[in-house]
Amino acid sequence: MAGQKEVITKDLERYQLARLEGFKQENERFKKGGIVFAGDSIVEFFPLKKYLGREKQLINRGISGTDSNWLLAHLDEQILALDPEKIFLLIGTNDLGLGYSVSEVFNRIGQLIGQIRNNSLTVRIYLLSVLPVNEDNRYADKVKIRSNQLIKSLNDNLKVLPGAEFIDLFPHLVDEEGNLATSFTTDGLHLTPDGYAKLAELLHWDL
């Protein structure tokens, strides 16, 4: 129902920890200097090689249901151990879904960027805007308490964070009413293949 917060179930927690364990095992086999995409389910479900090509080492470090708290706690295993050349970071929608304020999310994402930058002065960090949602009632059970007003407020704050290059995806994904376009979403929150194709179109210049 609309107005409800997200809930991290025990099953989801087990899944998150299992995926993180897989990352730890993978870290040794990846060459240093790759391109890491990190974040939540929108990143996890992004078929990077399909849409962005196989020429470069693209590493998907998305985990469904995670927020900036999670990423802060697991930054080493999820990102830093790979010593990447570039990081594309998409995080924040689950923070809002869990009921955190814009200022809380902004501060934590700032901490994330600061910790990454402290680890490497040369890594290029691309901070992607939080994506819009579709607020139509048919999607209310998935979108929950998220709103485009909150998302836009968060993005306006994220634009000025030092240490990262901000990429504003939001205006390229909305319809004339300001909602995530139906052609781009499966459930008001997650993306369709067309949605991912649009993301790739917007991001490939920075690879």
C-alpha cells in the first residue's frame, strides 16, 4: 500500500550477504583498473555488457534492497578491493523507501564519496542521480513512500557534492507528468529493457 516503508526481510538479508560473499571471492580474479557500477537492484539488474559493450572490464556490484548504510559498511569488499579506474554510483532510492530524510541520505552519500576519494585520488567517481518513480496508484505497492518531490530534492543536493561528477538522469526518464515513463518501468520503480537502453545511451560517453 502507498505510504508504507520498505522492509528488509530475512530472505533479502540472506540474499544480500550471499551476493557480497560472491563479490569477495571474485575480487582476486578481476584485473585492477576496471569500471565498477555499484548500488542497489537497479544496478544489479543492469546488463552492462549487453548495453555498454564487452571491450572494457565492466563490473556489476549492485545488490538488491541495499541503501547507502549498507554500501558504507561494505565499501571495501564491494568496490575498493577492485582498485577501479572509474566508479558509477547509483544509490539512495532505498534510503528514501526506508524513511530516511533527504539530509540523512545526502550526508551518507557524501561520506561514501569521501571514503572512496580517501582511498584513491585518481579514481573517477560518477554519481548518478536517483531515478524517478511512477506515482500512479497501480504502482503504489512497489513505490511505497518514495516520491518524485523527495527524489528531486535529494538530487538537487547531490549535484553539489564535491569529489564526484554528477550525472543527472532524472529528466531523461520522465513523462510529461514528471513520472518515470511507463515504457521505462516494470513496476514504477525498476527498469524495463528500454529503460536500461536509455541509461546506456546517457552513460556510454563517460566509460
